[in-house]
Amino acid sequence: MKYLVMIQGSKAGYDALSGQANEEGPAWSEKDLEAMYAFMGDLNNDLAESGELVDAQGLTSPAHQRAVSRGADGRVVVTDGPFSETKELLAGYWVLDCESLERVTEIAERITECPQPEGAPQHPVIIRPIGSGGGDV
């Protein structure tokens, strides 16, 4: 079964990754970033080797996001981000093809072990099965 495994983050977290300490946590150093990228690279390599990795991507800063919706009058409304009312946002994801929910949960547990600076917040890793079109919606 395929699963979408998502890492949550925040605007403040992206600022910290850019070297800006804030109320949410400390600034990340170059050494912190290198440790995170090495961890993620090893994880992705292991998942590719096991045949479970379908896709994985980190997402850019929410400063580059855009929301497209329809207003009450039916007109399209386009808003550039980030949005102050948004506390958490999608920071990255994996699409994994795993034999069971237990296996994908083991992988999510490993993701939570990613190194980060002391005092940085722990954001959740979310697992969602990807529907096959014939099951629950």
C-alpha cells in the first residue's frame, strides 16, 4: 500500500533554518543543516534500497507559496504566502510503498530522530494512506 508521510513545520521553523533565532527555537548553524541533510540522505538511500521509496521532497519556504480559491462572489482569489493564521504547514514529504501501517510507522519514528539544534521544536510526522480509488474516502 502507498502512504504519504509528511513532515510538519512552521514559518518560524523556516526562519530558524535560515539562521534566524525566534520565539519557536534557535537558529540552525551550517553544521546543524549538514547533519540534517546527511540524515535525510541516508534515510532516502535506505528507502530506495529497500524498494519502498516512490518519491521524497522537501518544500521551499512558505514565502514562496500561493493559495488559489474562489471568493463568495465566485471570483478567483490568489493570495501569496505565508499566512499569519497558519501555525503549521507542510515542510516535506515521502510517498512510500510499504507492506503495512506498522512498517511505515517504523519509518516515521526514524524520521523523528533527525538531528536538530538543542531547543528546536519537535514537529509531528503525519502518515496518510493513499487511496486506490475503491476504498474509503
